[in-house]
Amino acid sequence: MSILSEYERKIDPEQLEIGHFVIRMDVPWQETDFPLEGVRVTNQDIRAWMREHCRWVVVDLERSPGARTLRRYGHGSLTQKSSSSPKLDVIRESTINEETLLVASEQYQALDRQVFELMASMRNSKALDTAAARQVVSEVSSALEKNLAALVWLTRIKERDQYTAQHCINTAVLAIGLAHGLDWDRGDVEMAGLAGLLHDLGKTLVDPKILNKPGRLTPEEFEQVKAHTELGFELVREDENVPMPVADAVLNHHERPDGRGYPGAKSGEEIRPLARLVAVVDAYDAITSNRVYDPARSHHEALGILWKERERQFDGKMVEALIRLMGWVSPGTLVRLSDGQIAVVLQTKSSRGLRPVVRRVRAKSNSHTLDEVIDLSKWQESKHGMPLTIAEVLPDGADGINARELIASFS
């Protein structure tokens, strides 16, 4: 049974009218000559073809006549809410403890299993079944406020040989958090998570030698990489568990406000809110990850890059919202304290200003473990007679520190 968003309607082709925008049908899309993003019924020939060949079609009411009174996807007032919603403080109001970390770890592992199953399915059969993935995303969304800080820490797990899978999981978590912070309704938050989870799965069908090439790509190789948006879209649009807004975000998450993105060189309001959201969290996680052609940047550097590129590469309101959501430092951020030692940030309540709760990181044999907890807002003097502060924000993996090891040592 198809799962539709609020502005999609599944109808008999006999009900089609001139002007309707068809986004899905029971005939495989690749067997038609219609564009990837759907087709507007502009003449009697298109309508007659669909009546003859289809048992059902799905119409996008937002892009069809008579749908203007319906609520727009992801809130019509999104741009007004993006930097002022109190829900953007959700990470700072969330606490990492043994209970929240346990639940978050179970949820992260469930997302991990779903991504690997989806990737295996794409490689082996070129088909998707996202029903289970959608259920996991729903469960993550349902307990978001309590567990988000712990989930954000888990997104700091960065292992280069599993980059695509971890990146999809991390983008899903951050997309859920940002959509919640923007005060989108529950259904839209879940679609944000599903879009994050699916957005880069098309890379599974791209030559891995190109994806893992350490040097600059040739123009031909870059075209193959860019094709991942269309490859992913072609697969997810045929899955009845994927609402069209999610498929749209898979296709358009590399479009840019300035019109220089791909695959369609869209600009401004042509890019839907969900695609704009995924674009920002996708970039944040990518910038803070070690990739074959670019080392990981710190949390601060990532936010600085997003800020510099607002309204050019990224939607400005989405950038502002993500910066407020993540804060000056976010859970799991590695920092160097003013005494020279490294710590990991655990809690960032806004009332603390720039003095979060941290735990020192201690080298142990060939690994690292968590040491004493320090509330910097209450720490008056270090051994040098000066207040202990954060001197530097470090990239994930700095000094060989593995986030997975630190999380495992939490108690």
C-alpha cells in the first residue's frame, strides 16, 4: 500500500485532468519517455497514454490546479521560523547519560543495519524496500528530544572505509534534529530523516574507483559522481514507502540557491524545503569527516564554511538554523583546554555560555578513554592559576582519538 504525503493523491487515470502533475504510476518510470521528476498532463495525448497503460497514478496536488488552499509541505512559514524556533535549543536541553547513550546507541545501530541492507539490496538487485528503514526513522523521531545530544555524539564516529554508510546515518540524525528544531510536524520530521538516510545511496551504483580516487576528478569522472542523485532518485521513486518529497530531496540535495547546482540547475524557491534542509546537514557531516580528497575540518570550520556559502550554495535560513541547533560546540566535539589537554564536550546548556561540561580524554595503551568530568562554568582556576577554558575546537579524530572508543568507555 502506498504511503503518501499530505499533498499527494493516488487516483484512477480516468480522473486525470489537464494540468495535473503526475509523480508516480504503476508502470516502471524507466519504461516511459517522461522526465525523472514527473510529467504535467498538458494535452489529451498524455492523458490518453496514462489511461491506456496505467491502473493508477499519483498526482502532486501542490503542482496541480486547485491545490493552493492546502498546507504546504514542511510549513509554509518555514523561513520565518528557521532561526527563531525555541525547539532549536533541543540539543542544549538534552543530556548525555548512560540511559540516553544506551537508547541512542540502539537507535544508531538500527539505522546502521538498515543502511547496509539497503546498500546490499541496491548492489544485488537494483531495487529497494524501505519499509523497515522508515519504521526505524519513526522510532528515532519519537524519542528525539531526550536522546538527541547522545545521537549527535554518535555522528562523530568517522571511519573512512565506511564513509558512505555512516554519512547517510549521520545525515539522517542531523536532518531529524534540524526538522524538529524548525518545528516541522511529526510526519515531516520523519520524512526529513528518511531523506537523510536515502540521499546518497545512489553512490552505491557509482564506480568505487572514482568515489575513492584521492586526486582531482576529471570532468567525465565528476559527471559520473553527480549522477548519484538521479540514480538514487530512479530507485526510491519506485518504492511505495518513499513519499515524493523524500524522492525529490534525494534528487535535488545538490541544487543551490544561486542556480549552480545539479542535476537541474534549479535556484531559490524552485528547490523545496526538504532538499534545502538535507543539503545543509549533508554538507556539515561531509566537511567534518575524513574523505579521500579532503581531511576532516573542525565543527567551527564547518559552520564557518556553511555561513560563508549561505544564499550561494546553501539556503541562508537553513544555515542559520543549523548553527543555532548545533551551537558553539556540540556533544561529542573534541576540544583542547587551556591547560593543553584534550576533552570531549558532553553538555552545552545555553545558560553556561561558552563553558560546557566536558570529560578529559586520557591515552591508554594504544587507545583512548574518558577521564574526569569537568563543569567549566564552575571551574575557577587551573593548575596554572587561570580559569580553565576551551582554547581550541578540534576536528573529529584529532590526535588519533576514536569516537567509538570514547563512547564505549562512557560510564
